[in-house]
Amino acid sequence: MTTSLAADDVDLVRLAREALESGRLDDAAAAIDVVLADAPEHADAWMMRGVLDLQQARHDAAAEAFARAERLGADRRKARLGAGMAALGLGERERAWSIFDGVATEHADDPEAMHWLLCAGTALERWDALAARLDDFVARNPAQHAVRFALAAVCIRLGARRRAHAHYDALAAEVPGFEGLDDLGSALAAD
């Protein structure tokens, strides 16, 4: 349920978004405050408040802003990703894993969801579960080289060197200049 805004508020939403994107956090905060004062049920303004709070390491406030944005009808995927990032910032790794796992399940081919699932899984050292999720993703999205790279690293953590080598070989063949590939090769050569 996004509240309709007056033309001035629409301009403020645009200005807030531009300020956030360019790192002008004080300008973004001022514009968001005005929009929320005029339209406290504006879902996108709450999303931007959550992003601003994340950027200012106010993770509790960010979690509340993303939850409110979702309740008000903001893009569920984006709101859930924001909530997961806030949970990570609060050190709530299990909660973050649960949130990101849900997003990755709903959006199985979303590389951003996989990135954040990887962050939470790495924090939890949940290597088996990560390997399974990343493997499925790479099977459906073989051109997602960053996820394949992450999968190779997870396989090394698991001691699954043959699987890690297979992913390394695929990357070396498809994107030989991929950043970090030399380090991955060195890690595989060790032992």
C-alpha cells in the first residue's frame, strides 16, 4: 500500500534516492524525513530509510525500517535482503541465514540472493549447505562466474578438491582473467 504523494514529495523521493546512490547521506536523510512526515505509510521511503540506516550502521533501525516497508507493500525481495543485511550487522547470523535462504528459495536464480546467502553461510561455516545451494545455482546459471568462484572456494573448505578443481578449470577456460583465479589455483596446488 504505497501512499500517493504530492508532486513535491515525488521530487523529494527522487532526490533522496539520488543522494543515497551518490553517498550524500545527510541530504538523503533530510529528504526521507520530509517524505515520511508527509506520507508516513510510503513504502519506498521506508526502504530508503532502511538503506540509509544500514549505511550508518544503525542495524536495529534498519531492521525496523525494512520490516515496515515490507508491511506497507515494498518490493518483498528487496525488503527481505535489507532485513538480512541488518541481521548480519546485528550479529544475528542464524536469522540472516534464514532470511537469505528464504529469498534464495523464492528467487532461485538471483545472484544477489546467493551472494548474501554465501555471506551468512560463511559466517556460520555452513559449508555443506552452501555447497548444495551454490551447486544448484551454478547448474542453472553456468555463466554466473562469481558464484562458481565462491562454490570452488566452498569446495576447498569442504575438502572436495576434485569438485573445486572442476570449477576452477571451468573458470580458467571461460574467464581466464577472472580476479582471484590465480589465488584459487594456488590454493588448489597447495598440499
